[in-house]
Amino acid sequence: MTPALDIPKTVAWYCVRSHVKREHIAAKHLRLHPDLEVYVPRIRYRKSTRRGAVWFEEAMFPGYLFVRFDLNDLGRTVLYTTGVTGMVRFSGRAAVLDDSVILALQASMKGVEVKVFEETLKPGERTVILEGPFQGLEVVVQQVLPASDRIRVLFEFLGQMTVLDIEHRLLEKVRTHPLKPQ
């Protein structure tokens, strides 16, 4: 009988695949195991829909999550976890991510797993109307009315300054320096 070799444990970060829009399910099941560290950066953003502005949340890397574990000890456990469809591999070997990659990603997320993206318009910013009878008209944001998801804008019409309340989704920022509100 040969003596068992002491193989050092090599805990590393791996990129694990899941079904798109189901990363949270895989993460939930992986987190049940105490020897696995799971990181699934997500983004949250507002999007205009027919029923108004709605908050959406999705994985920053759709179909992928990051798991830190010892491949020799827990590889099968990870692969057979509910929601996991496989691992990222190159030439048949599981791709190892350097710790610095995950640390940099976590730093860019400022220590949270869900980063909120809000495109907020500010008074004085130039915008363009995207639809309707004033489409293409450049206007200046005068006031943000968040409760109604509308923006009060100021523009020149027929030789005089006119105020208009318009839906946020119908405005797009003009990429220039902001003006001071009038």
C-alpha cells in the first residue's frame, strides 16, 4: 500500500456557467455550501416601458458567476449544484481567475454586489426631445419631477421662453457642457 500524498489545497476563483437570467438561483444553491465563496455582480437600472419606468436587475455577466473553491475537493459539488450548467474551460482545463481580477471587480463595484445605475438629468443640462411634435428640439432641463417621472424643460418657441413637462424617457442628454438654469 502506498502512502497518501499530501496534495496542497489550491483554492482559487473559477468562472461558473449558469442559465442566463438564472444566475441568482445557482448562487443561492452554491452559497448553501460553507466552503464556497460566491460572487455574482449585478446591475440595477431604470428602463422605460409601456407601463412607465420600471427597475430592472440583472447579472453584470449574463450566464456567469464567480466561485472560489478547491477544484479537487469541491469540483463535482459545484458542477452538480442546481442552476450550474458548467465551468469555463480552456483546452479541457478549468480556467482559473487571478484573485486580483475579482478584487478589482469588487473595488469597481465599491463593495456591493448590486450597482445601481441612474441616468439622472440635472437642472441646466441640455437635452433633445426624442419623440412627438417637438422631436429633435434641444431643450434645457429646468426641474426634475421624480414622483411623476417627468422633467420640466425650458425652450424657445415662437420667440418666447416656454415651459413643458415631458416624460423622462423622451429626453436624451446632449453631450456638451451643462448650462446654468434660467
